[in-house]
Amino acid sequence: MRTNLDPARLLPSDPALRAIAEELYSSVAGLPIISPHGHVDPSLLVENKPFANPAELFIFFDHYVTRLLHTQGFGLENFGKGAAGASADPREAWRILCSNWHMLLGTSSGYWLTHEFATLFGINEAPSAENADRLYDLIATELLEPRMLPRALFESFNIEFLATTDDPCDDLAGHQALAADPTFKGRVAPTFRPDAYLDPRARNWVANVDRLLAVAGESSRNYAGFIRALENRRAYFKANGAVSCDHGVLEAYTTILTSETAADLFDRALAGTITAHEQREFAGHMLAEMARMSTEDGLVMTIHAGVVRNHSTATFSKFGPDTGQDIPVAAEFTNNLRPMLEAYGLHPNLTAILFSLDETTWSREVAPLAGFYPSVRIGAPWWFLDAPDSATRFREATTEIAGFYRGSGFIDDTRAFLSIPARHDMARRVDCAFLARLVAEGRLTLDQAKKVAVDLVVDIPRKAFKL
Amino acid sequence: MRTNLDPARLLPSDPALRAIAEELYSSVAGLPIISPHGHVDPSLLVENKPFANPAELFIFFDHYVTRLLHTQGFGLENFGKGAAGASADPREAWRILCSNWHMLLGTSSGYWLTHEFATLFGINEAPSAENADRLYDLIATELLEPRMLPRALFESFNIEFLATTDDPCDDLAGHQALAADPTFKGRVAPTFRPDAYLDPRARNWVANVDRLLAVAGESSRNYAGFIRALENRRAYFKANGAVSCDHGVLEAYTTILTSETAADLFDRALAGTITAHEQREFAGHMLAEMARMSTEDGLVMTIHAGVVRNHSTATFSKFGPDTGQDIPVAAEFTNNLRPMLEAYGLHPNLTAILFSLDETTWSREVAPLAGFYPSVRIGAPWWFLDAPDSATRFREATTEIAGFYRGSGFIDDTRAFLSIPARHDMARRVDCAFLARLVAEGRLTLDQAKKVAVDLVVDIPRKAFKL
Amino acid sequence: MRTNLDPARLLPSDPALRAIAEELYSSVAGLPIISPHGHVDPSLLVENKPFANPAELFIFFDHYVTRLLHTQGFGLENFGKGAAGASADPREAWRILCSNWHMLLGTSSGYWLTHEFATLFGINEAPSAENADRLYDLIATELLEPRMLPRALFESFNIEFLATTDDPCDDLAGHQALAADPTFKGRVAPTFRPDAYLDPRARNWVANVDRLLAVAGESSRNYAGFIRALENRRAYFKANGAVSCDHGVLEAYTTILTSETAADLFDRALAGTITAHEQREFAGHMLAEMARMSTEDGLVMTIHAGVVRNHSTATFSKFGPDTGQDIPVAAEFTNNLRPMLEAYGLHPNLTAILFSLDETTWSREVAPLAGFYPSVRIGAPWWFLDAPDSATRFREATTEIAGFYRGSGFIDDTRAFLSIPARHDMARRVDCAFLARLVAEGRLTLDQAKKVAVDLVVDIPRKAFKL
């Protein structure tokens, strides 16, 4: 750690609470990182090349950051997006970030970046218009050091397990290369993410289905073949180390159709004669089908519900997806998941972890469901809510209803490889602060809190993801 | 009190806040318990028999607890449920609880049980696989002591008023026996709970209606007779001490139909020719009818809205209701209650207390309604939300909008007789902690806070329930 | 300041936090007040007459207060409302308030009034039945002092900018008089509030439209003329100093119709042949039209969504609007605003500030929208939520997602002229308390927090409202 970050950051200021929190934190600070859901590109570790420059590392692929700069009138082409983005000047992008640093104050992005700048580069000053060029040069120079290569960072980050997120048609060559490489000791697993195949409303769904059938070597272009192809690819992913399937859906709607109805809707979806209502029915049926397959192959389901993707069509057309314009909506789990849980919720092989951007569902629906169904677990605070105060609200909302042991463990869900330690460290601090309060309020003994703190980091994610 | 529980538990750790909170708490800790809504069986007090064993006392009838054990794969038959449950071994059930004690850490159930074990049996160690048998024997022995008989506990708990919840056809013999018994000094009142009669979607609704008509001595099997029968039973309950009617509904939907329409829907509901939409209309009309009757007989309405009961049909079929699988959904009061409040909301005889499992409604709908309508009061945090952090959020959400005096007072709503003191004590501590903060922040004087703390325990529930 | 109010009121009690919060607060306490949205009547400043009496000043026009007295059975006629209200006795109304002071404990109204009584009249005792007459006389006497004249207060309050809210047909004579008066130094601006003209469901919509056309000198009674009339009045408001348009809507629904469809719906709305669905479509189209006009004239949009106005028809019929019976409902922005934002959300001239009474939208929808669209800003906590704990939740909900600089700055939104300093002071204290915690938790440096504290008061409202 090359930093003068406050060693007690995020811990409570009250001296009695802080002492307890520090004691708890000291027992988890050095534990390895388990990252069972995220978006790091495996080629990063396969190729193990130096990061190109500070902007590409910290800005171009972080739409949490670029969206806030976008509010100040800076077009996304400045940050490498779209056709015009190809000629974006990384130093100029970095200057924009530094000159607008006040926009990130108090945000989780600001917190991660401050942590990364401090711990990786020894930077202990806030970026500004004045120091932008100096910081750029400092980071650019350091990026050439061997310790900053992806694999070296993987080791120094103490990552025990890292899951990527992958298209069902991916050949997983990167994962195979890593597994076959005796010089790489880490465990990196793919995750099966079939959204684009399950929902006829997905962009290019017909082409996606045809590609899936082809990759799976499936010749029947019908519902039975489609199901076989999905099962085939799940088996392929599992054989290549996958432990889970991820489902990013607008709503967690499930339903169970008869095979005949499903087959009919599938055919009409391919033919383009399916109605909007039927599309939703088919997508809901396929989400339940994923649960059915999980009862057979044991892959864990993670369900991320409640986001309107690409809210600004103009931005999407010009700059594509993942450009900071995915906006949450109210979520519902109790009724939406009922058909799936009625069918498979008591099956010992099923684990379904529910992630929500609608925090009202934490105490109202998710914790009560996870407090009864052996198959349901509470997903950690996600995306916009993966931040200190939100994570505190998460514990406050779920613990009294379902305790600590029905959760998923912390999930970083990030593309930003360098932010992984900052994120897990934040979660550990927030949890220790929360536990310290329960100890101070006579609700847990210190020994109980210590055990919970460690279990949250190690045991619980291992059990949740069957590691 | 045979316990070394932290005497300052649940109070703030900051020394300035704690001193104020302790001063406030000391003035309410010993006040009698008013319990105007709950689910204790009156036969418990009529028969006054020793509790059978630790498992029956603490596990078999507490679905807050069994649901968490259920998530660990223990079938509910282990806890006395269903046909197989008849032969459940109480000692084995107790072992399961103790061996899985970590599941309850941080939960309200864990808090109640710890409080009960400590104050009633002097147990100050956490249950575990190792001490399970010893604790079982210790409790089983103590249960034979005269001080552990229900009536002795009723007195030592210092219960001033206890309401049960009863079927409209109940003859209330238990209540009459208690009232007639000169050796029992407590006040125990029935509560009229007509859900199964008001909503044609209720299980066995037709049989329920026929039984109601018979019990009320009503010969007209039509809407007018149905209304007379309900009025008759309300009068019977009131004559037997009832102060309120309780309504547990999926949604707080109300509407006011013409008598002709209501009569037509009633007939068609009996005949089985009513539509789903009309069933909802009729149920909404009957909820408003209950308000109309309240303006006449003065019985307080408590409305508990927003739960999908028996979410897992497989569990319900095997183990019945109240088995931990009732899951909340989003609630709505502003529009749903409007027809009822338009008609009766300004009537001086009406009191409608709104309980919600959707905490978003506290600041958005419930407190604003209670801040205007003389008839509307804010129900205390209920069920999953009856816990320290949730109760704190409740005060934070409602006080700035409607103050302290538009609430119901604390409601324990419990089947678990032994948990009543723990629950009321928790509420008093949480309220004192909240009030202490307002004092420290210069928002209340200490004298004002002291008055409020006492009123929350005594005056407010008495006024809310017209005691 | 004639008061012994706690100088550290609303600041955290923890000594470490308090020291930081006090340092931050000291740098903003004396800054001028910018009030870019509110409901003060400009004639107050034009006429500059003494306030009539304590009841008229503090009760008759404050439906936050009268609603709480109403819950105690005091009819609104006691507070000057309705036909019977004309003869309301101000001293008797004041006695009712003082005798029921406990109803206001913990509420924001109670906080404002305590602040006003203390700072303006040196009253440091809680109102009660006993002191009611004495306090009445004390205040009544002070109200005759020159320092208590509206203009003198405007100056002593240190108001830099005050916006009123005005009907589009208003001739703004009051504003013109103030602007032309060399003895009045303040800046007072009108705000264009066209709700009653944009939504065919508004009371007397047809008459409203005809008046608008007449005032705008527009002879074409059709959609094109209607649009021209609105543009004409916006221009008139802008020429008279307006910086914003305010939209109070049940839902923030927007849609964009073709001119032909809009013209057809307009004609049929005038003719009374429009359906309920079409009324909503037309209103949604007109809200989007306001955004279109804003891209042309640069007036800021403030959108206040999610209230059922006049919930009790009996009360409305007898006492009119703004009588404490406006009740919030769940709000939605992500989908509702999408058509408007798709069309105009990236336009550099548009600013749309979103105010919500449904606090669940803060983290779920409003902050994410404001974190991407340059045109969207987060409205300060509004109405029922304009209070210390709610404002703290607002910061906690929005800051991690969108930082501090995507907000509106504090908005008092009040009719109660005398409460303006108390409200702005409260907001400053709450923000300093929040910032102090971030500093203590190592999330901001003290220097960063100081800068943010000042920007929240000065820079941010100026930018948000283009002052």
C-alpha cells in the first residue's frame, strides 16, 4: 500500500464503535478476494500486456465515470466511444476528468479512483486541471513497471476466484488458455449469460438463436433443439469451470408454459409473428427454464432485474451500449418469481441470487423470500447501490429479516479490474461498521460479530456460488 | 430479571445520546404493557397449564424461526407441521435450532429469543450444538415452576390489556370464562377478524358465509342478511369486550357499491358465477362497509395490507398456513382507501389504523393521510419490520410529517406470548434512542421528549384503541 | 438573532463529527439566500403592510399546520377557511395551536415555527394553553414594529433572489412595480406555472384556455393558436424576469404526438369529446412541449410529480384547495420522462429539475437520470420531505450515484415568508452534518467539503436556475 489514505476510512467516528469496527476489520482486511460475478475480460490475463495509458485504464471503459463527465457537456467521443472516439486523445480525456474532479466527490466512482490512485501509484492529491498532466505522466510511467501487469496485479490483489461474464456462444478459449498455463495460478471461471438468446425482444434475436444452434451443433431449428442447444452450452461452460448463469432482465417475470405453447411461440418468434405479450411470456418461460436446468446441472442463477437499458436512443445509436444511460425502474419479485419458485424453489440443487437496483425490494420482497426458500439468496448491493451508504442501508434492510447467512457475499460486478480491491475493501469496512454497531447495541457479542465478519468474506460466497 | 443482558442494549453508543436515552428509558421501562393487537390464544390463559417443552414453546408455533431453519434444508415436519409433524421430536427440533443459531444472528427473532432465554431462564450463553441438550433440560425443568404458568407470567409481564384475534363465528367462551373468573385480574379482549367472510376469494367462502348466517341466527341468505349477520357478530364481540376489527388484506382496496350491485355480486359469489374483477369489487366494498359499521359501533379498524399469503403452494398443501412463506408486495393506500375515506374519513367515530410491510408507504402515504384525516392513524412497524433498525426507520419516516401523536402505539402482533415483554421493551428502547437524538439535535427539549416517551407507551395506544 | 436556540442544532452529537460540521456550517451560515422556487405572494412586498395578527401570519395560510390541528377535530373554518372561516377569531385559532402544540413536536412545521418564534420574537418557551394569550399579544405588538414589515424582513433575511409562482395570465404588475421601485433593492422573479392550461383534466380547462388566448391576443382558437399563446406568455414572463416554469403533475408522463394528433385532441378537449386516455396523452404531450419551448427560450423546467390533490372531496367543496389534503402516490420518472428526454434531453438549453415526494425514486431513477443527462437535475427534498431526517436521506440516496453537483440547490417552496430563513438554515445544517460524516469517514477532505458546502448554497442553485 503506497498511500496515506485514512486507515479508518468508512469506519464510524464514534470512538466506542470505531474500536470495535477496527478490531473486526483487522480480521478480514487481509483475506483473499472471491469475485464470483464480474465483467473483467479474460484476455486481459491471457495477454498480460501493460495497460495502454491512464485514460484507457480509468476512463474509456468506465461508464460510471464517463456519464458524470457527459453531464458537463463532454461528448462521449472524448472518451473513446463511437466512430469519432477512435481518435480520442487519452491525455485530453484525462485532463477533462481531472478538471471536473468535483463532479465525482462523494460518489462511489470517486471513492474507487481515489483508492486506486493512492494504493497503486502513491497519489495522495486530488486530481485537478493543474496537476492533470503531471499525474498522467506519473501513471503512464508506472504502468510500464512489471508489477503493473495484469497477472502481477491479480496476485498482489490476492484474488482467489474471479468469474467473468460470457456469451453462450463464446468458445472460452481465453479461459482454457489460462487453465492450461502452468505459470498462471489463479482460478478464473466463465459465467453463462444467455439474455440475448432467451428473450425474443433482444436485438438480433433470430440471428442469435441461429448462431447458438450452430455453435451447439444442433440441427433442429425448433424449440426442442433450442433447449438442447442451451443445455449443451451450459454443459460446455460448466466443463470449462463455470459455476453460475447470469440473467440481466428488465423484470424478473417468470411463467411456465406447456412445451407445446413454448414451441409455438418459439416458431412464431423466429417467423416474426409473435405479439408483444407473447414475447414477454416466452422470455418469462425461458427464465423459469433456466431454473429447471439449474436443478439438473447445479449452476447458480444470478438475476439482475430492473434496468431500462440504453435510455437515450440517440446516445445508443452513436456510441453503443454501456455508455452510462441504463436507468433503473421499480422492481417486483414476489409475484414475478412465484411461478419459478412454485416449480423449483424447494429443489436442493437450485440457487437463485436476487440483485435489485430498487432498494425498496430488499426488505419487502428479497429478504422475506430468502428467509423461507432454501434456493433464494439476497444479492449484494449492485451497480448504483454498490457504495458505502447504500451498502449500509442494504444491511439495515435485510439483516433483521433474514440474518447474514442468506446473502451472496460481496459481488464487485465490475469491468474495472484495478478497482476490485477497493470495492471488496469497501464492503468489508461497511460490514464491520455495521457489525460494530450491533455489538455496541448489545445485539451481537464481539465473538459472534467476528465470526460473521469472516463468514461474509469467505464462507458465504463459497456456499452461495458452490465454490 | 435473571440476566446479564446489556442494560443499555439498543441505546446509542455516543455518550451524549446514551445519557439522554437512558434517562428517557428509565421513565418508561417499568410502565405496564398495553397490547391491543396480537395472536395469543385465550385458552392459554383459561387453561393455565404448564408449557409442554422448549420446542413447543419457542419453535413449533413461531414461523419467524422455523422459516430460517427451513432455508437450511430442514423440513417443516421437524417442527411439528403437517401430518409427519405429529411425531416430531421436540428435543431434536431444539437441537436443530441450537445448531443453527448463527442463522438468527442479527434478526429480530434472535433478539427476542435471546431476551426471553436471559430474562426467564437466566441463560446467558448463545445456543449451540454443544449446549443444546443442557439448555433443553434447564428450560424444561423451569417450565414446571408455578412462576412459569401463563397467568403468573401475565402478571409478572405487567400486561394491562391484551387483545386476541378471533373468528367472527367464535363463541368467545374463553374470553367469557376469563371475564367471569374472579381469580384472573387481567383484561383480555377479543378482536373481530372477518377476512374469510368479506372476500369471495377466501378459501371456503361460501361455507364461511353459511356458518356466519347460522351463528348469527340470520335466516335470509342474501346481502341484507349477510350485512345483518356481520353487524350482529360485531355487536356480540363488542359486548364481549372487543375494541377493534382487524383486516388482513392483499391490498387496501375500497369501493362503495350501490346496495343493488352489492346484493347482486353477493348472490353471484354464492352461486359461483362472479368474475375475478367483481370479487375484488365486492371485497373492496365490504372493507368500506366495515368502516361504515365502525362509524356506528365505534370499533377501531386495523388494516394490515400487502402480503401474498402461502407463496409456496407445495408447502401450503403439506404444512398449511402460517409456515413462513407469506411474502410482502408493494402496497398502495392513497388511491385504494380514497373511496372509504371520502365516505367516512371525517366521521368522528371512525379510527382506521394502517399497517404496512411496504415501508415506502410510511412517508409517502400513511403519514400524510394520518396528518390530515382525524380517522387515520399510522400503524406501528409490523411483522418483518418489527425490529430495531426498521422501527428506527419508521420513526424517521413518519415523525417529521405527522409527529408522534398520529400513531397507534406499539403493537406486538405476536402468537409468542413469552416474547411480549421483549417486544415492548425493544420498542421503548428504540423510541427513546430516537427521541434522544432529537433532543441532542435541539429539536425537542428533554422535557418534551420525556412526555412523548411516556405518551407513546400509555396515552397514544389508549386513545388509538379507545381503551 | 433574539434566541437561545441551540447554536449546534441539527448538527451531529458525536464530538469529532460536530467539530467538523460546525467548521463547515460557519462558512455558509451567513451566505445570502437564493430562493428560486416558492409561493410567496409578490403583493406582500409591493404593499409592504404590517402582518395582520399571529394567526393570519402563522396559521391561516399554512396548511402544513392546519392539517395537524384538523386531525384533532378542529374544523378548518377555525383557521379562516371556507365561508364560515371569514369570521374565524384569530386569537381563538392561536389558542388552538398553542393548546395542541404537542401535535407538532418532531415535525418540520414545529421546527420552523420554533425557529421563527425564537429568532423574530425572542420567544424561547413552547406554546401552550397557558401562555397562548401572552404570546399572542407579544407577537401582535412586535408585528407593528418597522423591522417586521415585509421589505425590512426581506433585507434582514438577506435574500438575494426570490421567485414567486404565477398564473400564465397574470399581468405581473406586482413584479413590475417592485422592479420599478428604486427603494426596493431585492430581485423578485415570477415563475410560469401553466398546469391549469396544459391538462384538459384541470378544473375549468376550457375557460382557462379561452382566457389564455385572450390575454395573449391570440385569435385562433386551435392548437396552433394555443401553442403561440403559451409561447407568448412565456416570453412575457421571461421579459419580466422569470427564469423557470413549474409543472405540478400527478405523474411525469410525457409523450410526443404529431401536430395533427395534438390539434385533433385539442379541438375535442374544447368540444368535450375527448376520452380519459386522450386527455392523458394530450397532457403528456404538452409537458414535452414545455421542454421543447425551454430548448428555445431557455426557461428552466421544474417538475413536481406524484400528488393526489384534494383527496377529500368534502373538504375541498367546503374549504377549497391547499387545505392539507394533498396526498402523495408512487412516482415514476424513468419511463414517463423518456419520450421527452429522447427528444430534448441532450439539448444544451434544457434544464429539467425533478422533484419527488416518493423518496424511492431518488436513488432508483432521479439520481441515475441526472447522472447521465446534461439536462436533468435532482430536485431538493420537497414538501413533506423538506425536513432534517428526510433531507439527510436525500443526500444519502443521491450523492453516491450523482455527487453533489447534479442537484438543484435547496428550494424552500413555501408560502410562509417568515419561514424562509429557518428552512434555508436547516438545509445548510443538514448538508454540513452530512459532509462532516464524509470527512470523518475519509471520503472527502475537509477542504473539499468546505468547497462543496459553499457551492451547495451559492453556485449550484445559480447554475441550476441560470441566475
